[in-house]
Amino acid sequence: MSMSSSDRKTPVDYGVQIRFINDLHDGGGGQPGQPPRPKAQSSSKYGVAVRVQGIAGQPYVVLKDGQKGDSYGVQLRTNYPSGYGSLVTPDLLLDQGQSAEASSEEQQMMQTIYNILREAELESCLDENLQLRELHDRMKKELNETQSLTQLRMDRENAEARARNMEDQLGELQDEIRKENNNKTDLMSCQNEMTELYQAKQKLEEILRQRERELTALKGALKEEVASHDKELERLREQYSTDMEKLRSSMEQVSQSHAGIEAERLRVNASVRTLQQQLEDCRDESSHWMEQFHNTRDELRITKQLLQTRLEKEEFEEELKEVKERVTSMKQQAAPDSSQTQALNQELQKSTGELQKARLELEKQRTQFDKKVMEMIALKKSHQDQEAELKYEIDRLKEQLQRAKGDINKAQEKSKKAQLLNNATESSEAELALHSEVRGLRSELDEAKRKNSRLNQEHSELVFRLENTEKDKDALKQSTVQLEEKRQQLEKALDKLTKEESLVVSSKEESRLLKVQLEEQKEKARKDMQEVQRHGTDAQTELDRSQSNIRRMEEEMTRLKKELLLACEERDNHQLDKELLTNRLRHLETEMENGKNSQNEKIREVRLLEDQLRSELMQERSSKQDLELDKNAMERHLKELRGRLADMEGHSRSSVGVSQLENKILELEERLRSEEEKNTVLATQRRLERKLKDLNMTLDEERHNHSEQRDQLALKVKALKRQVDEGETELERIDNLRRKAQRDAEEQLELKEALQSRVAALETELRKTQASLRPTLDSSALSSDDDDSLYDHSSITSILTESNLQTSSC
């Protein structure tokens, strides 16, 4: 079977599993955890168990049984109903389902098989339940028979375990029954879905039929629309006047929008002026801050110099006083001893050397301070140069602003009818509208130029047609004159005939007949003349109407040309204004970028100077700390020396030790003085640091102000750009209105062409009538040429017959 199924197409899985069982009483399809049941009877039969997928948890169901040696198809069990023996096995059904397509009969067969399988499963479950009950009874009997407690306990435990298993199996069977019920509901839902699909198919067919009916109805409606098209043409003529009035109102609205644009232009100028004022205020503030910076720098320099000079003077004076006092005291104490004087002289020399060293150090400090002052002066010069550059840029900006003002004034004079906004609140929307309208105006102006050329050509053609119509009119007038002349000739001929009737008495009856015929011909001729005159009057009225329409169209064409020229001029003006504004915006942006770059460079230089000064201050602070430590050490040493001097004075030691101690004291005092000088220098440096901090604060504030002003200018530039966009949208809207006007003009031209075609048709009809009347007129002319000759009876009859034939042909 595997080879045959592989040669076929891919098998369709109907969810059927077949299993061969050695013993029909074997619980192969049960739960894996069940204990093996005791065999009721030993037999050598085998069975075929079938399991249908989709029914979860159900055991295998025995369909057939037979001997082990049987190689043919296995028959159903004898205890099953008789109807099951004629059914086909599930494996054959599986092969049939794989090979054949699904049909209604196969579905019925599958349904019957499914029912058979389900009933077989139920029967097997009932059999198992019966077997389990029998086993339970046997176990009860065995339990009753067994008397030992151990066996009773074991039997009880086994019975309890089996009871549990049975309960589990019963629960599983109940679950399977519930699932089968669910499957029934699923089948019912599938059937309902099939019925719904069939109903939907019927609905679709009905919809298709309705669509076909609608198509037929649409065809009839199209025919009706073709018939009503002529009526719509007449209605369009009536709408023409209303459209022209709407055009005029739209042009008035355009003029009002131009006035609004002019007001917006004035507002933009006012905003530019405010920007200029803000720039001037910023320049004034920057100049004021720079002046304050220079003044504070000069004051600092002067105060530094004064403090240095005062401190140096005071220190030297104090040192000299102390030295003199000590020298005098030492002289008084050591006058008798020359050795002491020599020692004192040596100490004086040492002190002078130390003083010189201190002076040299002071000079070095002065030179360093002078270098710093020179650096500050260089910074001042650089700041002055930067200020000059800023002033130059400010002047240049002022000149550019003045130029921009002049350009704006020119633009105002050129585009007085333009408006960028109707309201200040709707500035962005109006700007976008102006942008769109500018684009539309450009495209529509090109189209208008093309249409203008086309209209000019049509105008020339219309003029040529008018000339032709005038020529035809003149020809009609001439033909009417000729007809009147012929009528007079006919009347003369009639008069002659009346004269001849008096002469011809014998032909009274014939003459009466001739008179009747002549009267009929006269009436016919009069009717023809009346018709011709009526056609001529109709043609003249039509021509007059067409001429009036043509004149109106010409007037409208001239007016539209003027409007187009004005629109072109306005567009050019708007384009110039837009280009000027864009150039100004670009220029302002470049200036802003340059200003930013210059400010950044200045800020970098100031930061570098700050870093240098901070490093120097840190070095000076470290040196100050070292000096303070040395000072403290020296003060301690002085205290010790003073204590020793007091001890020496109390013990009246030798003057040599006292002089040495005094020299040490002088040295220490000089060191203290030098340290105090250094402390004063450090104090001045602190003051300078504070002033530098103040300057840094002011610079930071200036930077903040500049950044705020820059942001404000950027916002104003964006607002100007928005206003320009709104102006373009407004221009596009105006272009749309102009397009509508051009469309109306085209419709008028189409109406004009229709009138011309109608006039041409009337002309052709007039020509046909003239051609039909010419032979009668020619015959009357021939009769008028023979006024003197007498008419014979035969000639009169021939003329009458010819006239009758001609009238009948007409």
C-alpha cells in the first residue's frame, strides 16, 4: 500500500489511523497508566482498530476481527449490527479520498463512516465498562474470600487504585462525549455557513442583474442627456451674464486683496524700522559697556601704580627708621667695644646687601607688573580694534538698512495694490496663500499669453467673418432691390395684360383663367417675398445680435488684456519685491553669521586671557601660602630670639652675643617686611581678580543680551519669510480667479462660434431662397423687355406654365 500511495498524488490526510491488535481484549487503546486487565478468555483472533483524529483522548475502536492467518479483507464482528458489514474499511476510504475529488456523495459516506466509528467507540467503551464492572465484582468476591489482614490491605489498595483508574476513565469518557457534542455543533455551524455562502452567491447574482438593469437605464439616460445638451447650451447663455457679474465681483475682491497686501507691506516696513531701532539700541549698549570697561581698566591701572608707590615709600621709610633706631641703640650699648662696632658694620653691610636684593626683587616684580600692564594695554587695543570693526559693521548695516528702506519705498510705490495679509492673526495662512497665488499667477500668465495669442487669431477670424457677413448683407440688399424691381416689372406686365384683355374680347374666358392664375402667382410671389423679407429681417436681427455680441466680446477682450497687463506688472513687482526681500534676508543672515563669528573669536580671546590670569593667580596664591608659612616660622624664631635676649639681658651676658642676636632680629624683621610687601602685592592682586570677575560677569551678560537679540532677529527673519510666503499664496489665489475669468471668456467665445455657425446656416438658407426665386425674376425681366409687343395666347400660357413649374420646384 505504501508503494501504491507513493505513485499517486500527495495523499490527503482524513485523520484515520489503523492499528492491528493481537488480542481483541487487549487494552492497546487505553491510557498508558492503566494496569493490565486480566484476560477473560484466550483466543487467537486479531482485530483492526481505527482511530479518527480530531476526537482527542478517545481509545482505538475495533471494527473487524478474524483469524491471524487471514490475508484478505477482515469482516466486522458478529456482535455489531448487520448494517456495518456492508461498509467500506477506513483505509480504502482514505485512498478513495486521496484519488478522487470531494463530492456530495463522498461527504455523505464520510459522515456515515464517522457515525459508525463513533458508535463503535461508544460500544467499546460500554464493553470496557462491563468488563471493569465484572472485574470489580470479582475483586470484591476475592476480598470477601481473603481473610488475612495483609491480603485484605493489599486487595483494598489495588481495588482503590483500580477504582481511581476507572473514575479517570469515566471522566475521560464523559469528556469525549462532550467533545462529540461539540463536534456536532461544529458540523451544524459549517452547514449554516454553507447555507449563508449560498445565499450570498444568490445575492451577488441579483446584484449583477441589477447592475445590468442599471446599465440599460444609464444608456437611456445618456440618450436623454444628449437630448438635453441643447437645452443646457441655452442655459449656459443665460449663465454667461451671471458669470460675468461674478467675474467683476472677483476682480473687485482682487483689488481689495491688493490693498490688504499694501497694508501688510507697510506693517513689514514698520517691523524693519523697529529692528533698526533695536540694532541701534544694541550698539549704544555695547558702546556704553565698552566705555565702562575701559574706564574701569584705566582706574585699576592707576590705582595699582599709586598703591605700589605708596607701599614702597612707606616700607622704605619704616625700614630706615628701624635701622637708624637700632644703629643708635647699638652704638650706645657698644661704644667701648670696637669689635662690636665692626660686627655691627658687617651686619649693616649685610642688611644693605639684603636691601639691595629686596630692591632687585621689587624691580623684577615691577617689570613683571609692567609686562602685565602692557598685555592689558594690548588687550585694550585689540578691544578698541574690535570696537572699531563693530562700529564699521554697524555703519555698514545702517547703510544697508537705508538702502533696504529705499528699496522698500520703491516696492511700495510699485506694488500699492499688493497685500501680504488681511489680518495680523492669519499671517502664516495669508503668506502661504500668496506663495501659491504667485506660482499660479506665473503659470496662468503663461497660459494667458498663449490664450491671448489664440484669442487674437480668433478675433482676426471673426473680423474676417464679419466682413464676409457684411458683404453677404449687401448682396441680400441688392437681391431685395432686384426683387422689388422685378415685382414692379410684374405689375407692369399685369397692367399690360389688363390692357390686352380689353382688346381681346374673344379670349375672355381664357383671360379670366389667366387672371386667376396670375393672381395666384401674385399671391405666391407676395408670399415668397414676405418669406424672403422675413428671413432677411431674421438674418439682420441675428447679424445685429452677433455684431453686438462681438463688440461686447471685443470690449471684454480689451478689458481682459488690460487686466492681464496689470497682473503681469503686479507679478513682476511682486517678484522684484520677493527677490529684494530674499536678498536682504540673505544679507542679514550673512551679517549675523559674521557677527557671531567675531563674537566667538572675542569670547575665545577673553577666555584665553582669563585662563592665563587664573594660572598666574594660582601661582601667586601658592607663593603667598609659602610666604605665609615662612612668615609664621620667622615669627616663631623671633619670639624665641626675643626670649633669649630677655634671658641674656637678665643674666648680663656678653655684648657680642647680644649684637649677634640683634643682627638676627634685624634680618628677621627685614624678612617680615619683605613678606608684608608681598602680602600687599597679593592683596592688590586679589582686588584685580575681583575686578576681573566683575568684568567677566559683565561680558557674560553682554553675551546673553547679544544671543537674545540674535534670537529675536532670527524670529523676525522667519516672520518676514512667512509674510513673503503668504504674499505668494495670495498671488496664486488671484491667478486662480484670473483663470476662472479666462474660462468664462472661452465659454463666451464658444457661444460666439455657435452664433456664427447659426448665421452661416441662415445665410445658406437665404442663398437657396435667392436661387429658387431667380428664374421667376428672369422670366419677368424677359416680359418687361417686350413691352411694345402684344402677347399671344400661346406665349402667355407658356409663361404661366413655366412660372407654375418653377414655383412648384421651389
